Amino acid sequence: MTERSEGKMVKEEMAGIVENCGTLSGNAFKLETALAWIRCAQRGKSPIDRLREKNIERIIVYGITELGELLVEEACRKKYKVLAIADRAVQEGGYEYRGIPVIARKQLEKYSNEVIVVTSMTFWEEIRDELYAEGCRCVIALREIM
């Protein structure tokens, strides 16, 4: 797959998010992030490329909404290491998505030194503060990498 066709694929995926965003405040954040992702793709950089530029070689994805799934898919395409996927709604974990362990939030304590990328746009600050309070040391928003 060429870089050009890969960029087109990302744009097509993001178009789905843009179509479903609406105008509610939470959806406005999704739209803003989707547009930022598209701008990155137009410049030939994906969020994964941006992480690598910052010398971040592996992450935990927090939030398996549309944006979380897109980030995981992009990581898989770019052969980037996602250690685990966590979400507030996951109670037990113990299964995998695309070969990546899905874990309950309480299991994040094992990953306290890892970079956690929060894909939720609506509750970003709340999630960040909770994760810091639970001992996680490096929590960043997906928006920050774009």
C-alpha cells in the first residue's frame, strides 16, 4: 500500500466520524479531533507518526469509542505497540481486540509508568485527573498528539 492510498484510507475512515458528529458539545470535540486527524493525514503524518516523533514507542489506549478504534487500527497498520486498551465501561477485561488485551480500568495500576492516550474528547480532563489520582504518571489526550 502506498503512502498516498494509506492517507486516503484514513480520510475515508474519518469521513464516517464527521458524518456522525452532529452539533452536541461532546460531538463537537469529536468533530474537531476528526478534522485534526484529517489535517495530519493531509500533511502525511498520522497520530502514530506524531507519537514516534515524540519518542513514544508504546502506549495504552484509553477509550474504545470510534476514535479509540481508529487509533488502534492505525497503530496496527503502522506496526506500533499498543500494550493494552482500557475503558471505563470494561468491568473485567480478559479478552482481546486486534490481538491487544482489553483491560479493566483497575488493571491500569500495572501500567502506571506507561503513556496513556485518552481518546475521549468530552470527558478528557475528568479522566486525566482520575488516572493521575490512581497513580498513572503520563496521561495525554489524543488531541495533543495531532
